Amino acid sequence: MSDKAIRQIVIVGGGTAGWMTAAPLAQKLGKACEIVLIESPEIGTVGVGEATLPTIRYYNQALGLDAADFIKKTQATFKLGTEFRDWGHVGSRFFHAFGNFGPMIESRPAYMYWLRLKRDVKDMPSYEEWSTADAMSRAHRFVPPYGDQPSVTNSYSYGFQFDASLYAAYLRDYAVARGVTRIEGMVVDVEQHPETGFVTAVKLRDGRRFEGDLFVDCTGFRALLLEGVYKAGYEDWSAMLPCNSAQAMPCTNPDGPLVPYTRSTAQSAGWTWRIPLQHRMGNGHVYCDGFTTDAEATRVLEGVLEGAAIDAPRQLRFTPGRRRKSWIKNCVGVGLSTGFIEPLESTSINMIEMTVGWIVQFFPDRDCSPALADEFNRLLSQRYEYIRDFIILHYKLTNRDDSEFWRYCRNMAVPDILQHQIDLFRDSSRVAILDQQGFLEDSWVSILMGHGIFPEKNDPFIDLMDPGYLLDHFHKVRDSIRRAVDAMPDHAAFVKHVVGDD
Ligand code: FAD
């Protein structure tokens, strides 16, 4: 082993990011390195972050977590995507499903065939009838995708909705069992090497001191090391992402089905979320404080609750954007310390998964090569910008003009690359895929068509195909979806079956 090998890792912060960092590091390096995690119960955690993307499954699998145990301990439910209400216009609805609209034909995505048919067939049914996930959501049914060949039973994917504090506790137990030392205390001072500027130790208010070779900043919006010590700077995206406030307010589960999706409903100065868990319903209102007041935001949130409130509303503030650098010298950030776009589309835990993956991939020695840090920073910035543009799309495309907030969103300037995406789709029905690890083509198309953007021209290859053949194919797919979904169990029953509460 090199004499420059990292032997001591100090993670500051024990929210979702801190424990999602500690768990894989303990799994992979628990025997070679001493890993310490310091968290301050006095400061606490953000404590929200209940909805995820399908990639969470790969993160859990890589840790070797037992899926049924995880679902039981975190009160998780299955998530097929997000239902959007009132975004395009008041009364509109569309479903952004994980996965594809339907099986590809001739290597082209199903939505292109639907567009072709829409042009020629009178009363063409909605493209959503080609989405297995949408049909499952409407019928509140769930089974995991099945089969190897492209078919209606595997054209969808799924993530989870869970209690974020239970998930952090679950990973804490995992990490501690693999050797991570958990310390309760508040970091009040940071020591640096006088010449290199590397962080050498952090000091707690009670006088304890922890030395390290590598420090991970998981201190949330505070960014204690990245900003507090290194003044990394923050790129503020508020002009394109106006929401900067949120209130979270869980309630009891209402009577009625346990649906396998998150709902996002546009409101006059933002949107509300509804995330069904086994033991309660997560609710929140994300809004811009320049277009409404906190009191009015509470009134809106209370108005959408379907069960009895469990807590008073919890107020949160954030600045949409990213830290200019998230790896500086021997300090690397994970989670909210590196930035936050906003809660829409549940991308923040996914960013944590990616960031932790890159730390493992670019794991340094004690010199912490600046080139490694540059590459990490480049990838993270690219990823943040890609997701930023996808989220802006939801606001920019609205047809709503019933409030100042929506008028602002319709008219705001957007990044050139996003405008290119919108123009490209309008003109040619194509989407430029900029990063295979982000939201894929069908996701972009969901948001575009969900907001009523239908291209002027079709794919020329598909234009040459016989519409009779395509219509026949469409009906066959729709019928197989109906049959497949009818045979699936109810989502609540499936969750019960998994956790063994039959
Ligand atoms: P925090 O939870 O803030 O944790 C910070 C930790 O640092 C705490 O343990 C704290 O005690 C510690 N700390 C801070 N300072 C010190 C100090 N001086 N000494 C010692 N310890 C210290 N993400 C999703 O993926 N899906 C969602 O649905 C979603 N919804 C969200 C809704 C809202 C309104 C918000 C604001 C965020 C949402 N997120 C969501 C983001 C998600 O909550 C975060 O990505 C996730 O919780 C990670 O937070 P964190 O661990 O970085 O920060």
C-alpha cells in the first residue's frame, strides 16, 4: 500500500447525504480506513426528501440491502413516476413515468408512432394509453417489471417513496455495523495546514478534535467546509427557477387506495407534493416567496391535505443553484452542501448517489490530485446543469396565465441549450440526449407533450409507414397493457405481501 494512502476519513454531517456516503465507504473501505461521522442533533437535518428515482435501487443493491427489509424499515412504497396536475393549464393532467411509453418499433420510440397516427386518425386515443405505468397508476396496481424481451410488462421502471429519516437511520445502522464511528457533537472550528491549506482536523464545541486525511462535507445548506472554510462560491439560478421556499406537513393516510406514484399539483405561486408512504402521507408546498406570503402558502397546503395533519408546517428556505466547486483540496462535498435545484422530480437523492459513486471512482491518495478534483467538479457541474434544464422545462412550458408567478415563468429567459431542446422537438419530434445518465428521451417527451407541445413534423421514416399497420399495433399494445394491468395486484396488497404483513 502506498505510504500516501488515505487512512482517516471524516464525514461531517449525518443527514441523508452523510449516511449515504458513510455506508458504501464502510462497505468498501471499512477495514482499510478509519471512518468517523460527526452529526449534530442540535442542528438536526432537513428531514424531507421522500421521493426517489429508479437509480436508488442500484444504490441499495450495491450495498447488498435486502429489498423487503428496506421497504419494511423505511415505510417505503413503490413509485412508478409523477402525476402532474394543473401544470400545462388548470384542469390538465399528465403522467411522467419512469421507463418508456411503450415498446420501441424499428428502433424508434413509441411516441413517434403515436404522433404519426395523431395526424391521420380522427379521435386518436391519448398517447398515455400506450403507457403501462400510467395504466398501473390509474388502477393503483403494482408488480416489478418482468421479462427480458421488450414488452408491456417491462417497459416501465420504478423507484421508492420512503421516510427519509428512517432511511438515514437504516443506513446508519449499516455503516456503524461495518466500523463507522458515529460522533454526536457540533463542529465549531476547522484546522488547516499552514502551507497547503488542506483541512487537518475539525474541533467540536466540547473540545474533542478529529484529524483526517479526507473530509466529506455533508453539512447541508450550511456547507461548513466548502463555503465556511474555502469560500467556494455559489451559482444562483433563482432567475430561472423561482421557487425558493417550502413548507412540509405530513398527514395521516386518507381512506382510499395507496397509489404507486408521487403527485405534483401546480398552485398559483408554485406547486404542492403528495407522497404516499405506508404509515403516512408526505405533503408539501414549494413556492416563491416573491409571489406569495408564507401564511398564504400554509393556507394552500392545509387546503390540499386529505388526512389529519400530524405536525405543524415545517418552513424551509433554499436558493436554487450549485456550489461552484464541490471538491477543494482534501475536502469533498455530498448532498445539499454541493447545491440544490428544487424538490420537483426528486433529483437530490439521485445526485447524492452519483456524487458518492464519483468519490469511490476518483478516490484520491493524501495528495488529493487537483486533476481528480477538477474531473469530479466538471462531472458534477454538468449533471447539475442538465437536471436544472429539465426542471426549468416544467415551468417554462406552462400555458397558465392566471397568476403573476406563471406569467413570470412563461416569459423568463432559459439557457440556450434548453431552448434548443424545445425548438428541436417542436420542429422534428426529436430530443437531443446530452447525458445518458440523466433523464432520458421519454422523460423529456413526457414533459413536452404533457404541456401540450406537439411537433410540427414527424420522423420521415415513420411518415413512410402504413398508418393501418401502426394503428393495429397501437390497439394490440393497448389491449395487452389492459390485460397485463388487470392481472396485477393492488399496490397496497403488494406492499403488504413484500413486508410480510398478510
Ligand atoms: P441535511 O439533512 O441538512 O443534513 C446536514 C447534516 O449536517 C445534519 O446531520 C446536521 O446535524 C449536520 N451538521 C451541520 N452543521 C454541522 C456542524 N457544525 N457540526 C456537526 N454537524 C453539522 N430530495 C429527493 O431526492 N427527493 C425529494 O422528494 C426531496 N424533497 C425535498 C423537499 C424539500 C422542501 C427540500 C428542501 C429538499 C428535498 N429533497 C428531496 C432534498 C433532500 O432532502 C436532501 O438531498 C437530503 O435530505 C440530503 O440532505 P443533506 O444530508 O445534504 O443535509
